[in-house]
Amino acid sequence: MMSRLALLFRRSLSGYDCDRVGLQVRKFRCTTQTRHLSQQRAGEERCTDNSSLAPKKDSFATRGVNLSHPAYMIWGANTGVGKTLLSAGLLGSILSSRKAQARDVMYLKPVQTGYPRDSDARFVTREVSNILRSSPHGIQNKVYICNHTLKASPAVHQAVKLKEETGMKDLGSYEELILEGSQRPNFYMNGHDNLEADSQGRSVESFSSEFASLPSQLTCKTMLAWFDPVSPHYAAQAERTVVEDASVIHTILSALETHNISDLNEGSTCEAGEESRPEKWVLIETAGGVASPGPSGTLQCDLYRPLRLPGVLMGDGRLGGISSTISAYESLHSRGYDVGAVVLSDYGLDNEKPLLKYLQGRVPVFVLPPVPDISEGLSDWFAESQVCFYQLRSALEESHLRRIQRLHEMPRKAEQILWWPFTQHSMVPTGEITLIDSRCGENFSVFKSTDGDRLESQFDACASWWTQGPDMHLQPELAREAAYAAGRYGHVMFPENVHEPALRCAELLLEGVGQGWARRVYFSDNGSAAIEIALKMAFRKFVKDRASFFNSDTSWNSVESQPSLKVLALSGSYHGDTLGAMEAQAPNPYTGFLQQPWYSGRGLFLDSPKVYMQMGRWQLDIPESLWKDNAVKVKYADTVFDSRDDVFSVTRDQTDLAETYRAYVDKQLSVHKAKKDKNVIACLIIEPVIHGAGGMDMVDPLFQRVLVLECRKRNVPVIFDEIFAGCWRFGVQSTSKLLNCYPDIACYAKLLTGGTVPLAVTLATEGVFEAFKGLSKLDALLHGHSYSAHAMGCATAVAALQYFNDPSKNMNLLPSGRLLELWDPELVAAISCQFSVKRVITIGTLFACELQDKESGYASTSTKGLIQSLRADGIFARPLGNVVYLMCGPLTAPASCRLLLRVLESHLSREMVQI
């Protein structure tokens, strides 16, 4: 008989059905004082009126997803395929398991429409209780079941409470059930389930009194509810309560964290043994199909991607269900989800057979009996399905355990068999190896086992070696483009051929980074190769322009009789790891004898003036070699700047400092030319604006512009190495916009494809191209790669370039064609005033600061403690010696950059206090 309180609750729902679902029922409206039984033992979650849905974060550190127990997303191939039946059956199987442990199980419905008439959580509450009551081996111990609806739209409040509200507010809808247990014998089969043996009553023994007294719990939660029974995005718009994606994810993570810290067994400790802890499970059921829109309009397969929980796909056993199930699986798979199982109901069409063939054993397929008319009751159907649900539960448990085992063994195996670049293995203990489980937009999902097994989010603040630019919206677009190109082309050879991705990519590059000067695009596969190609181009152009200077015999065996071609470059620049590229850079830690025994340094390497912020002001550091022998004196006013924009102003071309630079460059070139040897400066190669691997030094743009113009006077080809700098890394498509001068040849990679797949290009003028024309194939540019212009790389480059350059998608893009200022000037200035900071530079997506250190340089380890602190605070940074840098992408919100700076500033201040 239903209690009077329950009757009152039913009436408060204005006539909507709220069936009795247990042996004992307690239903009441939640207040700030009300807590359900499990919360009296541990958690502190409560209904809080007017609480914000928006996540509040003071750092990037998050607790992330707990992996100590199985947690699965329940997906559907379409709406109405039976996701909620699957959830109820699986939860019933978990709770009716005859293991000794109590169970603490949570069912989440993040988004519910048609509420309160339709409530999947209420359905699960009712059907699971029925499953437990009708179980052949009875309810083994007390089970608490609660159903809680958190936030709801004003229309729901009006229907349930007859009260007007605005926005998504706490509903306070709450039900609690207590299943006291049965007098039937409880079966325990050597610690394992055995359905067949139980049904025949063989090998039966009772639970010990210790375990029989342990309660289990099922917590059902509807996180966000709307009244209209339509798609979530439509309901949210119609009821004027659109919820942002981040808020949906935040509510889920909050619920998961509450579940993680709860402990049903009051006073249990680690010493009490695993048996005294509840066995935990979590199921999160989506709404509609895999690609159905969420409240904001984002497809659910994209909305829930930051969690990347493994999934169970409820397929469709009806006519047409094979296609919809495969499409749903592909949508999940292409986004990086792991699908633990596919389930479908049997409608006599044998849909499982084509699915098994398609999946090729990668994913198990389970077949449930055909679903009867729900109005006639489901007890018989659940009873008939119990073996299937038991097998599904076992498969998911095994999949979870295999995943955890692999995650635990990966760091040890990596240490044994991998050889990392730029890494001294003896300085990386096993415990400091970062295990990256996945990436979503700008964040890594990192596995941690120091405080229980969990995945934690870390902002990729080194942009994975400067390659990354996509946010969580662009990432799946690039994945789709790569998959399309792979499906359409695979790989096709490039010489004398053309395909659409390569041609379109070349068109976009000439319209973008090459606008105003470039006419030809040469494809390769990485930045260092692009540099080697550029050097060959420049040298050929130089030789062709001075044919009379060289031996008329230019055949392949005449090298010894020709002048030696050298480059003009800057000390501190870096152009790649291959042998030819290393010859074009001054001696540095990467060119030492143990690194490159063949290195000779084929160039004239000049010192360069550096720009940086110190104590809140931009200033210029000029090497003594530039001014000590010059008659022109450098004025102090020419070495300090009110802003970074002043540093790049072309008005500086008329200053005495510009004349000093010109005199210095002219003198160096003249001295080199006067030498009685066969060395000839045949090209200029520079890293525009920033020397990246050399320590994030900002070179005075005026000096680089003078260099380019002086080489132009002498008809010396100019190469811009924009592998790092190009494609919006410095806030513009090309640094030619910053230097106000153009190259003859330029190289691009890294951000070119959004960081998805390797691809590089070398752009050149028509004049450079013409230098390779001739009557013999030996006159052609004989350099290439097996995967030149591979379709996947070109297709993703097209998508990335178009996305970055689209103001409707790139919110940071200004009408001027530049990115807005991403790094807060006040915070940048404050960091430059820190006692431990020597200098700071910032431009585009880059912020860098050099720490005070007696042993500065690449080998310095002074930043190790700071880097570890940043990683612990959710920021994955990697230093360059005593230089710490933060790098975002062209799409990164300025608010994220401010948070990065605030976290860095707090750690620098902490270190100063410790000093």
C-alpha cells in the first residue's frame, strides 16, 4: 500500500504517472536539508537552488574520469531502438549478481526531453526494481534505489510545480526506494556467477552473514530536463534554455566525482579488504541516435567526446537497421570512441550476421529477444534476456580489465622498447612518463595511477611540438577529411599527376601565405625536407643568375671544380635535423660532434639583435659586434619601445639604428667576398621573427628586413623558414606581413594540416622555377618523397587552412586578417617583473619566458620543478633549457590563455617565495 507521502508526491506531479517501483517506497521533494541514505554515509551532493551550470575552474587541473570501475556510454543507432531497455537490463544484471560485494551503481541521463511524462530514469528505476524482485535467486541484500532529477526548464517547473521559473533551475524531484531483501536462498558459486547451475539448484551455499548485510545502491539521475518531447536542441530553443556543451560535460563530471567518493559501507578502510568495498558501475545513456543534436545543437557524438568513455551501441534489428547500426558505429569509431559491444533485438531478420562480418571480431555482438508491447509488461522479456545481459556484463567487465591492464603496463614497456627524440632516457624515470590516452581539441587525456586509476585533462601547452591548432570542433572535421581522402585515393604517386586535394591545397597556399610573390608549390613530407628542397632551389637560382662565374661544365661530376656555395644565416637559428639542413645553421647543441660528426657549418653566421620584454617594457639588446666598429652611434631611444607594435613599425627604417644595421651587414658581406677562397654566399635563410628551437628568441624585425633588402641588392635568393612561424602561429598567415618584405622561397609545415598528419611545402617564385627548366631531365629538381602530396595530408591542409581563415569559425580572426591579442598584456607585463624571470616574449599563439639561470642554454635543468608543477596543475609544458613557453592555437579562446598565464604566474611567485 502506497504511503500518504507518496500519494501527495504523485499529486504534485499534476497527474503525470509516477508508478510505485519497490517493496518499500519513499518519495518526497528534495530540500536543501534532504539527503538520501547513501549521502548520510559519504557524499555531500545536494539539491541547491539557483546553482550555476557553468564550470568554475581556478586552474586547468581536473579530477577527470575515474577508471577504477567500469563506466560506459549507452548509444543508439537511432531513437526508439531500446537504449533504456538495454540500460535497465544491464543494471539489473549487475545488481542481481551473486558476488559477495555490494554494488554501487549509477545511471545518468544527461539530457531528457518530454519530461515529466517521459523519464528514462524513472523507467530504469521501475524496471530494475522489478527485475530484482522477480530474480530467481531473490534479492540478496538490501538495495537502495533513488531517482533524482536535477535541472529542468521553466516549462517543466510549470507542469510539475505550477510555478514560473526562468532558466534551468533545480527541480528538486526525488524518489527513494528500499528493497529489503528476500527470504529466498542467496546463491554464491565459488565467488562467480553461474546461471545454469543456480536455476537447477546445484552446488548452492549461502552468503556469509558479513556480506549479506552489505547494502547495494542504484542511483538514477536526470541531469537536464525539458518539457517538449522533441530533439534536445529543438526543445532547448523552444523553451529558451540552451545549455552550452561545457556545462553538460561539467554536470556529468560532477556526478561522476560524487559517485567516486561515495562509500556505502560507513567506516570501511583499505585494510578491510576489497570485499568490503562496493563494486561500482556507471551507465550514461544518450538521447536519440549517435548523431542526434544535444541542447546546444552540437551532435552528441561530438558533445560527449571530451569524456571519451567506452560505449555500448544499441543497434537496430529491424529492416534498415544494418545500415543505421554500421553508420552509428562508424560515427563513433571515426571520433576515437571505443565501442565495447553492439546489442540489438531480434526481429527475425538476422541483422547480427552482416554486423559480425563487418566488425570482423573487433566488437562482440549480442542479440536480445524481440521487444513486446511495453504496456503488457516486461518481466517475461527481462527474464528471457537475463543470459544475454549476463554475457554482456561479463564482456564489458573483461574489456574494462584489459584496458586497465594495458594502461598500467604501457609506461614500463615504453621505457624498454621506445627511443624518444630529444630525450635523455637516463633522466626520465618510469613514474614521469606521460601516458596520453587520447586528445580532444587542445587537451590531452592523461592516465594517472598515483591516486587511483583515472584520466585527467591536460592542456597541450607545447602544441605537441608546435604542430597543433584545432579545437574540439575542427578536430573531427580534419579526421573526416583524412578518412575521405584515404577512402577515395589511398595514396597515388604525384609526378606528372594531379588530384583535387593537392591542387586545391596549392591554390589556397598561393592565395594565402604566398600571396603577392609565390607562383609554385613543391610538396614534401616534413619541415627539414622542405628546407633541403629550398636550399637546392636557392642554389640553382644563384648559379643560373651567374652562369659566367661558374665552370661551364655543370654536370654531376663537376662539383669539385666549382665554387663552394654557402648560406648567410643568423646564429641561434635552427632549420631541421637532416644533414643538409644542419649545415645551414651556426654551431649549436644540435650540431656537435656526437650529434652530427659530418657538420662543418657551410655559411656566414651573423649575430643578431634580440627584442624582449623585461620589467614590463619592450627593449632591444644589440650585440657588441654590431655597433662597436660603426661610426653611427646607437641612440637609447631606438632601443626601448612602448609596445610590441612599435617594434614592427616600418618607421624604424629611417632611424640611425637601421643605418647601423645596413653598415654591419654590408661590411660582413664585403669582408667575406674579399677572402681569396672559393666560398660564395649563395642564399639567405632566416627563421622570421622568432628563433624557435634556439631558445624562443625574438630577432629584431628591422634587422631581418635590412638583411633581406641587402641580399636583394646583391641578387642573393632569400629563404623564409616558416615551418614554425607560418599558418597563423604568429598571429598572421605569413611573417612577410610582419617583416614587410617577401622571400623568393618559403617553407611551411606543422600547422599546415592543423597538426593531423605530416605534410610540408616549399613555395617559390616563377623565377626560381624557371631555373630548373632545360632540355635534360638532369636539369629538373631531382628531389622527392614516396608520399609527396599524399591525398590525406593535402585534404586536411585544405580543411585547416579554410577553417583558420573563416571568421565565422575562427572567433579570433580580426577584419584586418590578423588574430586578436591572445595573451593578456597586463599578465605578460607582471610575469616579466618576476624576480626569477630574465625576459619574456609574446606574439600570436606563443608566450615564452627565460628564467634566471647561471647555466642557461638547452642543457639547463633549472625549469624541471616548474614544468612538473605545471603538469600537476593540468598544463602539459615542455621546456627549451631554461626557457618555459606556452603555446596555444589560432582558435584558442583568450580566456584560456589568461588562465595559462595566471597559473604560470602563481607558480613563479611560489618559487620566488621558496627562494
